[in-house]
Amino acid sequence: MGLTLHKDVFKDITAYTERVKQEMSASGAALVIMKDNNIVHEWYSGTHHFEKGAKNIDYTSQFNVYSIRVTYVGLAIAIAVYEGHLNLEDKISNYLHELDKEILGETTIRHLLTRCTGLNIKSDKVQRVFDLGTNIEGKKPELLAKILHKATGKTVNEILTDRVFKPLNWTNTEWVTEGKNNLVCDIQSPNSYPTLRIGSNIGDERNLYVSARELALWGNLHLNKGSWDGRQILSEEIFNLVTSVQSPSTLPNQLPKFGFLWWIKDSEVSFKFNELGSELPEGSYQILGASGCSCTVIPKLNAVAVRMYNSLYTYENEGFDYIKDIQNFGDLAFSSLKKL
């Protein structure tokens, strides 16, 4: 089942994680909590899918983390900014020549990273749907990956493999190009067949599979601002960029604030627009994926909380409130960790 050094302290969040697994019709779940650079709680439940012979979830199980992948794109962009290949105020029209330059206008990399371009882009067609920097929209990591490649000649995957994955010997983090037995299947609905999302290894698609442990280590690398076991893997300045608010001043105060695609806890943001729990302290940051996976970093407690699921049923199931759920999880993580 996993590490249980503080079983009583984390019993509520563990029970909650198991209950939500049932509510969202996930076949598997995982929970890893770190404090002061150590795993203080680790728990696994269920199987890779519902069919006969399915492998049990364990520390090697890799879940498709969906939107969590955008923070990996964000770190690759931050490395390029730090090394002078890109600037946050660069106009995206300088890189995306196939799109109408006049409609792109003053849109910058900063607007892309903080989800407020106001643009709707399909294939090579672009239209403006709201004024630049005035509202929040969906993520566009594929555009950032394209800009990154034009500026550096390298893909997201190439940069992160060279600068993060290999130096830290992470073997359960990858954009998956073919099936293997430690991949956790997606559950589309309680009665559907299990599926795997296979794609390219460029780093711009929804096929990033990560183990619960390595996602916790990803959060911990950010928490420690690039320091790892006494070594500075990447410059502290890179992580200062990534995990601080980068949203433009034109954005209304009540709307969510972002770093390099991480949601950042900000006291002015309205709770109804925020995925971070009300109990989480200012400066906490978080990312949530469609499968229910999430990574919450709480600098005030020097802690990281990761949970994994494999259900894509939550967006179709009207009885499941995924915003309330992730807020509850963050609050439970904070209240549990405070007991240590």
C-alpha cells in the first residue's frame, strides 16, 4: 500500500482520496506527500484498469497527467528565457508566421504563459475573442512548444531530458510513444474499454506519463528552486520566474493568477475562480490534470502533495464538481501537514 510513517496524520486525506476514486469511477489512485525533502506519506490503491488481470497500482505505475504537462512546457520555456533565447515580452507574431500578424497584435509570450491572449486558434486560423490580457482562457502549450523549438532548435522533451530527467535519473517520466506494462490506462466511463494515449515524444501532446513519486519530486524540485541533494541542477532564477505571478497588470484582480502555467495562490483572486483551496497559504501553487492527477506545492510548509487518478469521466459526470474536489484536496493536504 505504500509508506505509512504518519498513518494517523494522513488518514483523512487518504480516506478522501479513496472516496473520490470511487466517485469519479477511477480504477486506480496514488497519494505521495513530501515535507522537508522526504516522503512522509505514500499510498496506492486499485489497478491499472478494471479488466481481468490488471496490474496493481504501485510506485512504478505511470499515470497520464494531462494538463500537468503544461508545467513541464513552462520550465522548458523558463530555461530558454534565462539563457537569452526568449523574452517574456517577445511578440508571438515573431515566431508564428503562419498566423495573421494583425490579429495577433501585441500578444506576447507572457500572455501565452498566463492564459490571457484572447485568441481562438484552430489550424492556421486565428480570431480575437476578448481584449488582450483581460480574461482567462484555455491553455495553449503546443504554441509555446513551437515557439521554443524555433528559438532554440530543441523540443520540450529534449531540453528537459538533458537538463532535468537524466541528471536526476528519473525513469518514470516520459512522453510515451509505445505501450508498456507500467502505464495506467485511462477510464473514459465506468462501462468503457481502458485506453492509452500514445503520441510523439516532442513534449507538446497529452501523452506525458509520470509516476506519483516522480511527480512529487517534480514539485519538490520547484520548491527547492532547482537545488537537488546539495547540487544546483538549474539556476534559482529560473524557478523564481516559474513560480511567481507573471500575469499582466491588465488582468482583473479577481481572476486566477499564473506563473509559467502554474496556478498561484493570490489573496485577491475570487475563490469561485480559483482551483486552490481557501486554506492554502499565499504563495502556494498547483496544477490539475483532466484525469484527476494534481501537484500542490506549499512553500510555507516546505511541502508537496501529489495525487493520481486515471478517470476522464469527471467532465461528463454532472454530479462531480472537480473544482470543489481539488480545493478540498488542497485544504486537506494543508491541515494534515500542519500536524507534523
